[in-house]
Amino acid sequence: MTQIIRSLDEIALNYDVLFCDLWGCLHNGVEAFPAAVAALQGFRAKGGRVVLLTNAPRPRKYVAGQLDHMGVPRDAWDAIVSSGDAAQDAMFAGAVGRRVWAIAQPKDEGFFADIPEEWRDAPPITRVTLDEAEGIVCCGLFDDLTEVPEDYRARLMLARQRELKLLCANPDVVVDMGEKRLYCAGALAELYEDLGGESLYFGKPHPPIYDLARRRLGLEDNARILAIGDGIATDISGAAGEGLDALFVTGGLGFDQFGHDVENPDPARLNEWLALRSQNPAYSIGRLR
């Protein structure tokens, strides 16, 4: 059974490093959560290090800019590792070819235009129409405020018939933007697999993003790492796959599943819900604080 805690301080001394999710833990897409920011600052003040590990489909500098805009101070984290970073490496390595149909928004432009130094001499990636594509790169829906995955079924069926691979830059299926729930790239990748297509993933819960986080922070094999997140299929499942302890933030995506008090999840409901999903994080908390 998961241990419900009231604050990160209760367990902080057991860990050297935090792999902390962003959306649902540190902010809601609109504003930062002050108590969560303070918790990360407090952990670092005592000698710990914090990696913000996010399935955002953009390189880390854009994630940092978004956090700056929301008022998250730079002393709350040491490094940012995004799904976009890991997926970018795969794209420039040619994982889905050099001529790609890009399902993305203008805010994702940096994923294609900002070429990492190690790939500057690689053949270019060219964005083309679906009919001309060798593969698909999906950063998210073209308009996530109005569209749903079913809007893409016909186009994805055509892609499946051509046996195109789909590179998913964000394995998240949904995310909450304030009070509105939006679909992410992971929802299209799942639909494509349901249609018989092949999707490639590089964010949580898949190993490449964790490997990149360890390299970026120069972590030794014996580093004591705690993964924090609200995504049971991404953050918590990914931590289990990496052999890491996890702190499940129940007040994120699953906020309405554990009783009327978001800050204090009902133990019986929580443990039943986790058991149904075959997950058992070491700790749980209403909201990160």
C-alpha cells in the first residue's frame, strides 16, 4: 500500500535527486503552484538536485521560457529534460525518415528549427504533405482546443496503409489546461496503433528520457532518485520500469477519484484505484508541497 504523506519534507532526506513532472505537479498550464515551487526550492536548499522531467514536445529552452513566464524561479530546478529533447534526437537521426508529415502547432516550431549542435551536419529534415511523407512526427493536435483524436482517423488510416512510422514527441494522452482537458500527441499515437500503425515513443514512461536525464545531470548508478508525478501511466509506470521510488500526486489528472478533499486523498479509494492499475508507488500526496 502506498504511504500518504503531507509534505515532501517528510521523505526528502532519503533522496539525492528528484525527477519531477511539470504539468499537474508544478503548474496547471496557466499558473505555477506556489507550494510546489517552495517544496522544490526547499529540497535544493538542503543539497538535493531537481530535474524537471516533462513530456513537453519541445526542446528544454522553450520549457524554461514557459516556466519563466509563469513565474517559476530558476532556483527551483537544476536541469530540464523534455520528451522533445529525446524525440528530437531520434528525428534528426532519421528514425522516421527525412521527409516528414508534421502534426504540430506554431508553438512547436523550435522542435524542427532548433537543430542540436550534434546534428548540425546531418541531412535536413523536411516537412511535407502526408502524400509525400516518409514518416510522421507528432507534437500534438493541430488545434488542441477544438479537435479530438477521431478527427484524424481518416488521415492516420491512409498513413497506416503506406506503413509510415509515427514519432510521438509527447506520450501524454491528456492534460489539463486550467479547467479544460486537452488531448496530447500520445492520444494520436495510441489511435495510430489501434489502427495497426507503428508509433515510436521517447518520453515517460519510456527509457530514453530517463537515460538522458541521468546523463545531463551526470548521475552515478547509486544516486537515490525519487520520481514525482500525477500521470499513473507515464510518471508512475515509468518510475517502476526504472526501479525508482515514486511520489504520486493525486490532485493532478486523477483529482476527482480519491474523495472530496483534493489535498487529502481517501486511503481506501486510492489503494483500490492503484490496485486496479497494477501500480504501487512508494508514496502519495494530494498536491506537491
